[in-house]
Amino acid sequence: MLDEQAALREIAAALEESGKLTGPVTMETHILRDLNFDSVGAIDFIMLLETRLDTIISMDRMAEIETVGDLVRVLVSDPSLAA
């Protein structure tokens, strides 16, 4: 499985790719407020991450995601991302 540090690195790389990386990203970083995404932008970002990691995050799981830490936990618990 993808571990938390690897997931955080993937998220930071995806943020850099999307032009939204403006500083350090931590587990407490709020996706809408701190990264200045609107709801559509957040979904687009998650879709970019899904493409990078070749996975799918269900809409139910997306609704749980507010912080980078929430996103990390969803990715780490995804059995399709097993090593």
C-alpha cells in the first residue's frame, strides 16, 4: 500500500503540476481555504491525482476530504494502491 509520506509526496507533486503549490503542504493544509481551490477545482485536482496514481476515489470518499490529511488517509486505505 501507499504509505502516508509517499501519498503526501504525490499530492505535493500533483499540486506543483497543477500550479497550486505555493508553499509547504502538511496534513493540516485545508484544500479549499489554504490551496485556494473552489469545489470544481478541488474535484479537478483529485481527478489529476487519480490519473497520476491510476486509482479512483469514489464520490462518497471525496465528500469526506477537507484537508490534505483526509486525502492522504483515503489514498493510504485504497487497496488498489498496494505496493
